[in-house]
Amino acid sequence: MSGEPVVSTGARRRSRRRLPRLTTGLPPRRRLAGLALAAVLLPVSTVVLALLRDTFDLTSDVLVFLLAVVAVALVGGLWPAIGTAVAGCLLLNYFFTEPLHRLAVADRDNALALVVFASVGATVSAAVDLAARRTREAARAVAEAEPLAEADRTRAALLAAVSHDLRSPLASAKASVTALRSADVPWSPQERAELLATADESLDRLTRLVENLLDLSRLQAGALAVFPQPVGLEDVLPTVLDELGPAGHRVDLRLPPELPEVLADPGLLERIVANLAANALRHSPDGRRPLISASVLGDRVELRVVDRGPGVPESQWDSIFVPFQRLGDRDNSTGVGLGLALSRGLAQAMGGTLDPENTPGGGLTMVLSLPAAPASLPLPDHEAAAP
């Protein structure tokens, strides 16, 4: 038995995997483009310089070939440029260095020029390749850092939600219940009703916030169940506004007669309308009531939730659908900015869209477009007139 150490196959494999790989820093397509450019520049430069042999000396010839090496290095990176430098050196030696048409150099200065040409070509090639590699590494680092930065922003927003937006309704409900349980204060029936209403409103806020967080996480995970069916807006909207409490009665509702049913999940549709209506109420100034209207456009039904608030610049329309964004909120206790993000996600899950529009005269209009239920669409004139 020999005294050589025994190395397992797995260890050899791990050792091989740890060996560094020599890469050019450029994709194969760029290297092929560099080789193609070299295949064009070298013969063209040789022919042109041969025709102008009496005009240019060897120094000018070297500069022309060096320019070709630089061009190939910029396009194809290290190895195509080194190949171009070697081929250029041979061409210069064979066609432009005495004795001509022989791979030999009679003059020491000419030999030095060829050596300098080859050295400069290799140096330029290595420099371009190094720059390309560092550029790719920097781009990869930025791409890897972006998800981490987004995760950090999301984590910070969730911490803000827990520290304020969840704690605020909890504290309010806790204070109301604690006050009601106190035996030291003789509460009147009206005061008890107000405390109960405060606790109920706070718990409703907390419930909506938790439901929004859970639904958004299901949407992002692709685990939200959707069960579309024909739904009448005239049945859903009044119920949703009633569930918003006294504030919901400040929303004007205008639905045309014989409005087609929409194909939607009733529960998800109620969530969308509740979020949009609450958002419109929050941004509408006193004395200017939000409006919900509907219309038919082809085989779709468009629901418009209109507010007369300050509006949102068109440059920020995409931002309002990003979770944890609250652009222009006058009250930081209004939530964590999930309403519009969740509403758009729910609308898309049902085959609909949710897009903003400018309200004529000022404000923002959210347009919810949903497919109309086929059975509820009005028949064309010629089919309606048929016996």
C-alpha cells in the first residue's frame, strides 16, 4: 500500500469547484462580434497600407494596426484583441518590414516597433477586459442589492405599521373598554354609548388593516382564492357604504337604470369599493361630497370613485399603487397605504383594471373596470327586434 494520502472523489470535486475560472468579462456574443470585426479590419488595413506603401512608413502602419486592435478590444474584449495584436504583428512583419514577404526583421528599430506594438495591443486588451469585468460585477452587485433594499423598506414600513397604525386603534379600544369597566366613574347612558362606539370603530379599523395586510401577502404569494360570479353593483354599493358607518352616507351614489351585472368575486369587490370610498372620503374637503358613478363601455362596466381633493400629479400616479405609500395624506393615522395597492391587485385578480384619472375641476378619479356578466349585457338592436 503506498504512502500517498487518499483523497475522496467528493473532495476532488470540491477542489475543482474552488479553482478560479478565467473569464473575459464579456458575453460570447460580444467576443464573436470582436472576432468578426478583426476579420474585416486586418485584411482591409493590410490592403490599404500596401497600396499606400510609398506614402506611409512603418510607424504609420503600426499605428493603423494598433487602432484596429483597440477597436476589437472595445467590441470583443481580451482574447479577440490579443489575437488581433498577434495577427497584426505577423502581417506587419510579412508585408511591411524588410525583408518583405518573409517572417524576419533586418532592422533593429523595426523589431522594436513590432515588440512595442504587440505589448501595447496586449495592454489595451487587458485594460478594456478589466473595465468590462468590473462593470458587470458592479451591475450584478446593484441587482443583488436592490431586493435587499426593497426588503428593508418593506420591513421598515411594516414596523411603522405595527408601532403606530396597529397600536393606535388598539390603544383607543383598550382605553374605551377600560373606562367602561371602571367602577369609580358613573357613566351616563350617552357616555357609555360614545365609549362603545369608539371601541367599535377602533376595532373595525384594526380589522380592516389586518385584512389588508393578509390579502396583500396572499396576492404577492399567488394564494388568493377568487370566485367570480355575476354581481349587481346596485346591490353591493349601498351595502358597502352602510358598512363604512356615518362617513359612508356622505358619498353620493349615481347608478344608471338597467346597469349590467359585473363578473366579480362579491367579497373582493366589496373590499375594493370600501377602500376606494374610504380613500375618497379621506381626501375630500368638507362640503364637497365624493361621488360613485357607473357606466357601460362595450363589454365592460366602469365604476368611477370621484373626489374633489387636492389630486395627485400624473408623474406620481404609479407611486400611489405602491404599498406603504401615503401621498398627500393629511392625517398620518389613516393607515399604512395599502388600500390602493390592494385594490389594484384584487381588481387584476378578477380580470379588471384600476387606473387613476384627473377629476375635472380638481381632484382624483379612480376608475375600476370590470367585465360585464355576459347574460346581463343588452342585446344589439337587430337581435332585440327579432321575434
